Amino acid sequence: MLLAMLTGLVTGCSASESPRPHPSAQPAPVARLAPTKVLAAVRRAPAIRTLPPGLTPPLTDAGQDLGFDSDRCEAGPSATRIDACVFGDPASSTRVVLLGDSHAGMWLPALAEIADRRHWQLTFYGKPGCPAPDLTFFNQQLGRAFTECDEFRAFAAEKIRAARPDLVLVADSSYAAKAGPGESVTAAEWQDGLTRTLAGLRRSGARVVVIGDSPVLAASAPECLAVHARNTVTCFTTEARATARLLSGADMAAARASGSGYVSVLPWLCGAVCTPVVGNVLVYRNQFDLTATYARMLNGVLEAALVQQFPQENAP
């Protein structure tokens, strides 16, 4: 099928108190699908009404389809620094940094493909539950202000400024961002905080690009599909509902205000509806996050979008 593809884990990397980056092993390359093919597959996806044979990853494996070793490459809840993972070509003079929360990690499998193909040195600073905006977020699991996030963000910003990369990519989830118990971060707060972060990153001399937030399904894809394998339309979510609580407008406004770029990922995931399956690929591993399999499949469209923001002469 069009979207049948190789899967593989992006592995290597260790978390520690040392700030020294080190390289990560690369999986087998994945085909670079043309943007027109991805968009066509997304348009056809609502016609898929039963689970296709050979669904990749299988529903039972979806929750673990991260595409990289998150225990070793992401900062844990109490960590305020990390030994950064490096992907692609660690000796390259083209230095790219990925910064953000779990959604930064979500895009890492696709970006690792791009880094390998374009010979980028890709360094990853990720901490789940810790978005990039310069705000103190409330951590619902800890039941308090997430001060470790503030410290990690400051650590990452310092390392990025010192490294003076060519490109910094920022990816976050705004869906459930909290300022306090039962208090959501407002669009204005998110915009102001992200503008401060992006402006600070631009002072490193880098081109800065925000990778837009991804839609949120009404229910966890694997769980819904397990119950409704013969009627997958039950697991569809309208585009309007899937994006209603995202602060995408604030992301775009912050990018404009700081002179940064912005890439919308919505067309790669939804038309009028957002479906949990495209071709024979499971799109979401839960309600919020893409499977690594689908993210890697999007490496071509993400690359095309980034090249518009960050052109390189003589690149493949």
C-alpha cells in the first residue's frame, strides 16, 4: 500500500547531569514521500471504515511506538539538565537544535531522517510537560508549579546560545497547559511567553522555526479502534473539535512577533475530519501524540516545509 513503510527505533543517547552531547545510532532510512502523496492519502483516509490488514504499528504496540529511547533522551520530571542526544551527522557544520516538550520528541523520528539525509547535526533538548514558552507551568501530576521546567528551559537556552546553531526548531503541545490548579494558560499568556523564548533563541544568531501543534482526537486511537474495528468512523474527530483547544493562533502570532518561521502540520493530519488511520498506518498512539511510524512517514513533507524556511545550497 502507498503508506506501508519501514519502521525502526531511533536509539542511542543517555540522560545524565553532564551537558556533553553524544551521537545517536540511526535506523534504516524511510522513503521520502512527496507532499502531494501525503495530502492525497489524508484526503482518502475518511473512506477507510474498517481496520486495514497489516496496520502499522499494531494497536497492541501503538503506545510504545515512540521512535527513540525517551528514558535516555528526554529529561525526566525532576531533571533540570540533560546530556543532549545528537542525531544525523555529529561532525556536520550545519547545526540544528530541536527544543520542546513531548511533542518535540514526537517529531524527532521525522527530523532524524531529515538530519541524516541532509547531513545536519541535530541536537535534542526535550522535557515532557515542559513547553518552550517562558512561563511557569503548573504540573498536575506533581500538584505544584513546575519549577524544574523553568530551570531546564534556562539550561537549554544557555546551551543553545553558546552553541550558536544555524537553525532552532521549537515544538510544543498547548492543549492542556495549566497556569495553576484548574487554570488553563490563556492564549495571550502563551503568546507572550513564547515570543520571549523565540526572541531569546534568535539572539543566538539562529533561524528559529515553530512546528505547529497537532490536533487532538476525541478519544485514544488504539482504544477506540480496538472496540470499533469494523466501524472506524466512530473514532473520527472533526477538524474543528480537534483544534478547538489548541493555541495555534498564539503560536503563529509569537512567531511573527519574534521574526521566526512557522510550519502548520494540520494538512498532514486532517481534512474536514481527523482520522486515526491513513493508508495502513496508525496515526495516533493515544489521543494526543502521533506514532513514530506516522511521524517518520511525514519526513518528506516536513523537510519540504523546513527547506522553505531554511534553504541550503547544494542540499540533496
